[in-house]
Amino acid sequence: MIPELGHYALVLALGLALIQGIAPVVGFRRNDASLMQLANSTAFVQFIFVAISFAALTACYVSSDFSVATVYENSHSMMPLIYKFTSVWGNHEGSMLLWVLILALFGAAVAVFGVNLPTSLKALVLAVQSWIAAAFYLFILFTSNPFLRLANPPFEGRDLNPILQDPGLAIHPPLLYLGYVGFSIAFSFAVAALIEGRIDAAWARWVRPWTLAAWMFLTAGIAMGSYWAYYTLGWGGFWFWDPVENASLMPWLAGTALLHSAVVMEKRNALKIWTILLAILAFSLSLIGTFLVRSGVLTSVHAFATDPTRGIFILVILVLFIGGALTLFAWRAPVLKQGGLFAPISREGALVLNNLFLTTACATVFVGTLYPLALEALTGAKISVGAPFFNLTFVPLFVPLMLAMPFGPLLAWKRGDLLGVAQRLTAAFAATVVAICVTFAAMGVKSALAPLGVGLAFFVMAGAAVDLCERSGLFRVSLKIALRRGLGLPRSAFGTAVAHFGLGVTLLGIVCATTWGSERIVSINPGQTVSISGYDLTFDGLVPRAGPNFRELAAKFTVREGGVPIGVMQPSKRSFSARGMTTTEAALMTRGASQLYLSLGDTETDGSIAIRLYYKPLVMLTWLGAVIMALGGALSLSDRRLRVGAPKPAARPAMQPAE
Amino acid sequence: MRWLCLFAFLFALAAPAAAVEPDEMLKNPTLEARARDISRELRCMVCQNQSIDDSAAPLARDLRLLVRRRLVAGDTNQQVIDFLVSRYGEFVLLKPRFEPQTFLLWGLPPAALIGGAIGVFFWMRRRSPADGAGATLSEAEQARLAALVERSTDQATH
């Protein structure tokens, strides 16, 4: 009964989406406000129906109803409750349902919070949002229905893939989807503006909070995924340039560019056409990412060809939406009037530079990810494009970007003074030089580039600090005044500085962990000790244990620093009987921002065990930086001028006082 | 097995396991370091986007051992890589060579940057105030401006 209820709710949501996709547009053509306002209620009710559908599927998983095919394939009655919840989206069908749930959530949020949007714009935005939703409801109902029943329900399920039985699954996909799907709002706003043929600074102000929210979630989601991969993989890497990662990085790069160009549009009424294009691109890249991951085309072009239903369905959605939006763009964009002028050296100029590098970086990832697929499809030649290619092409694009970063916020609008800004950055330059010298002195000249990387990280961080000092007048005026001015600064100014600072922190983590990490790969017997970077680990022995749905063999290591025991690390190997799979669970010990990382290899018959032990200096900064970036986004979002929806005009006296 | 779980997610998750095993490693640390460097550039052909340095697949182990045998036999890094390409094709390289079929791949990023920069340059020049587009006002606009200025001074004095 419950699965049928969920199925039916999804069909109803599709019906509502079709109404919402048509009625407001008709209302817009006829200038009928009541038809346009219909979208408000349908958007909300649509969300309720998708939520019912999602809740129904969750109920099937939690009650281990193995008569439902996806539950049978991805769940097990012995699994801990949290994994029964998370396995709802730990598979293709359920994750698509999560996708549309978040899409509907954003639609409902626009309906509820966008109270100050002009009726016609809001109606069109919700209509476009509904077109996307309808396409994906159809996709789920026709190719990936999670509610299908089995004729002969088995007694036990086949268990969730053991690799996914991890708290990471509870956090990472929902965050990532909130980011991915959140860009749909910017897309809908862009398409609505193109249909209306009217776009101004207010548009940018309405779009920016949604973009900011999506960007924030995507940043946190990517970082969470990276950390998950880091501790699950067993060899301490945190970014692999895997096509699946690239699929999430591309919308992030385009979204970051969009955030910055929307600032120019909001403040100076310039870069309008470009901002619209970026809004379309950011979500298009999310769709392409969905296609890449969901269609199976990544494994090989041939795998795609053997079962192409899902792939082709998404490909059609892709072509319709991206192609449609770009055609509309080509047709309507010339109508849009260009706004404010600015000199090359100016805040606008710096943001254009930012956009140039970010979009080029995005294009690089795009080409690197799709080139092997395209080449194989066209010529049959098989090549691989992996980490060495991306490191070589992506890094040179990010270095100038980060070099320019501290300058941007300090430049004036319209016409800036580069020399003056450089002077104001003196403290940041000094911090950079000190950081480089100290790093060289401490680490030697073995890797000449890494200290420069550390310097760049400090330049970015110090630059962000200088930005806030300059704005508040700290060190120029009395502390009291500076404090008052600082508190009076708009939250978005803090947001910018904090987010930029976060990027510096991430860079510092990446440079330190990849350059000065150490590694020991050895075979060890009980009682023996292995040392790394000042830590001694003694192997005490193997301990067999039983978990709820697995058995594990844990290796107990006592960790000593300078002879003093500081803790125990217990990496383990788990075997899951339902799928006959084993996983290795790495043990992590955090020391400040650095980590000891220990994972197990093969056990030998003589009782010895192969281990890989890593010391990762400052590695936690990599993800901490991303969290800081997301916090910066949240700060900006809390700026009352940008509050989600449209800002209420501040209460002002009816007449401006005469000057 | 690794690629199976890829479909579940928008993010990479590999089958957890060991990559380089202690028994594979060379006694000579310089040679071993070179072997590791080479391994990071080579793809495990049965995995999804994993280098043989990271992969736990038996094939990756065979390739790692092969790389080490060649190094011990006195090959240079380039000779080892060439040998593997001659045996397994270009597919084994994680960083494709610069050759006709990859011109576009290597060329597009710099082309995008340079093309974008040129585009921005011309766009800025076309829009710069110097060419007069926004600098001068037509007579009608001048008149309207004068009227506006007058009105606002009126208001201010009232």
C-alpha cells in the first residue's frame, strides 16, 4: 500500500508540474494575475506531494519491505537504522527521487519567500522550474521507478553496498544535490528574464541569494565528499580528478563565476548578458553532471550503448533544456541593454578577470572530462585523461586567479588605483615574504614550488584580512571607531573576506599535505613498532569483532609521541556476508590540523600484517577552508539587503530632506 | 569492482584496499621513488580513472612489478613509459601525449584563456567612454538634463 501511495503521489506531482508549467505562461500572455498566481499554490502543493512520495519510499526502507525491488536490492534487515534511511538515496532510483525532492523544495521556497518578486517574473520562474521538474518526474516514472514491486518478495535484502555504509552517505549527497539543483533557480530566473525581455539590477539582487545558497551547499558538499573519499579510500588522497568529481566541480566553478558577475550586475548594472549566460551554464553543467553519472557513459561509450534508455532520456532532457535555453539566449539577449561603463582597472575589471579565469578553468575540466568520451565515440581511439593532465592545466589557471584575489575587493568601482591598492596590501606582501622565508628555512629547498604555494596561501588570507581592516579603518582611526565601523559593515563585505580567506586556508592545506606528507608502507608483526614524523606506533595485535551486519578484524596500535602514549588507532577490515564484500576502515588520529592515517593491507599467514601509514601535515585545513568558504556564503546570505526573495524597502521618510 | 559503486554517486568512491604492497617495493630508495613517480602517471586499465599506484586490482600489481623490473634493468623513466605504451597503447597514460588526436585537448584550455582575454579586450574597447558613445549628449538630452537640474534646485530651495 505504502509504495503505491508514494508512486501515486509522484504521478500527482507530475500532473501539478504540468499545470504549473502551462497556466502561469498563459496568464503571462493574457496578463491575467490570477492565472499567474496559481503557480504559488501549485509549487507548494507539488513539494508536498514529492515529499509524501519520498516519505513513502523512506518508510519502505525503514520497515525493510523487500517486496519493493529497490529496497530488496539496496537494503538489509540487520542494517543500523541510519543506513536504512540513507540507503534510500544510496542507489540510482532513490537518488533521483531525492533530486526531484530538492527541486520541488526550491520551487516551493521561491513561491513562499519570493513575496516581493514582480508577479510576472515569479510566475515565469515557477513555470520554468516546473518544466524541469516535469521532465525529471517523467524520467523517474518511466525509467527509474523506485516503487516497483517484486512478484515473489524475498525474505532478506541484498544489502547496501558496504562502501556506502558510512555516515558520509547521510550528509554528502543531500548537500551536493542542494547545490546542484539549487542552480536550477538561477537558470529559471535567467530563462524567465529572457522570456520577459526585461532585466535589470533588481534581477541580479533577486537571483543572488539563491545562487549563494546553492553555491554554499555545493561547496560544503564537495568538501564533504572529498573528506569521505579521503578516509574511505585507504591511501589518503582527497581529490582524484575523477569524472564524477569533475561533474560536481564544473557547476561549482561556473556558479562561483556567476556569484561574482552578479555582483557587477547588481551594483553597476553591467555584464547583464554574461550573467544570464552564466546562470544558464551553471545549471546546464549540473544537468551534464547528472547525465555523466546516471547514464553509465563514463564507464565507456559501449556500456552506455548496451542499456541506453536512461542515458538517452537524460540526454533528451539535456538537449531540450540546455539547447532551448541557449537558443532563447541567442534570440533574446541582444534585446537586453548594456549598463554601466568602467575602466579596465576597477572592481568590475577585477571581477571580469575572475570570470575569465574561472570559466577557462571550467572549460578545461569540461574538455578533460569529455574528451576521451568524444574521441572514442568519433574515432574509436581510447585515451585516458587523469590527474596529471588536470594538475598541469588547472593549477596554472588558479595561481593567477588567487594572485589577483586580494586586489579585487580593494579596487574602487568604475576606476581603480592599482598602485594605491598595492600600497594598501603592503602588510599582505610582508606576510607572504615571511611565510615563504620561514617555509624555506623550515623545510629546505627540496621542493622549490611548495613554499611559493604557502606564500600564495598567506597572501590570499592576509589580503582578506587587509580588506576588512581597510573597510573598518583599523590602524588608521582609533580602535573604538574602527570597531564601530567594522560592526556597521554590510554582512556581505564580511562574507567576501571570509570566503576568500577560506580559499587561502584550503590552498595551504593542499600544499602542505601533498608536499610534506610522509608515508610508510611496511609489513609488521605484533609487538613491533613503526615510526613516522616523530610518532611511534606499536602493533599490539589483531582483535576480531562483530558488527550489526558485518564481522571485522581490527588491528590495535598504540601511538606514542616522544615515548608518551597519546592514544590508540584501530584500523580494521570488515567483511559483509550479504554481498560477500570486504572493506578496509582506515584509522585517523587528528593532531592539531594534521593527521595520522593508518590503513590495513593483506594479512600474512605468519601473523604479520601489511600497513600503510601516513602523516598528513595540516591536511584538515583543506576541508576546514571549504567550510570557512561556505560560512562566508552564509554570512553574505544573512545580509539584509540580500535576504532571500526580495529585500523589503527600508522604512524611509516619504520625502527626502532637502539638501 | 570499483566502477560498480560509481553509479550510486556523484562522487568518487573507490573499493577500499591496498595499493602498493610492502613485498613489491624495491630495496633501492631512489629506484623505488622513481617507480612511484612513474606509477602515478599510468592508468590501471581495468579501473575507472585510477593510477596503478592507487589501484588494488591484480593487473595494477602486475604493472607495478613490471615497472620495477624495467627500472632495475636500467631503463630511464621515459623508456619504461614508452615500453608500457607500446604494450598497452595510449590508454595507459593518464596524461595523454601531445599528438594530432589530442591537439584539441591540450589546445583548448590556453585557447579559451587567450580567446577570452581577446574578447574581453575588444569588448572593453568598444564600450570605453573614450570613443564617445556615452560621453556626449544629444541636444534633446541636454535640454532634459537642464530641466532636471533646474527642478531639483527648485526643490532644494523650497
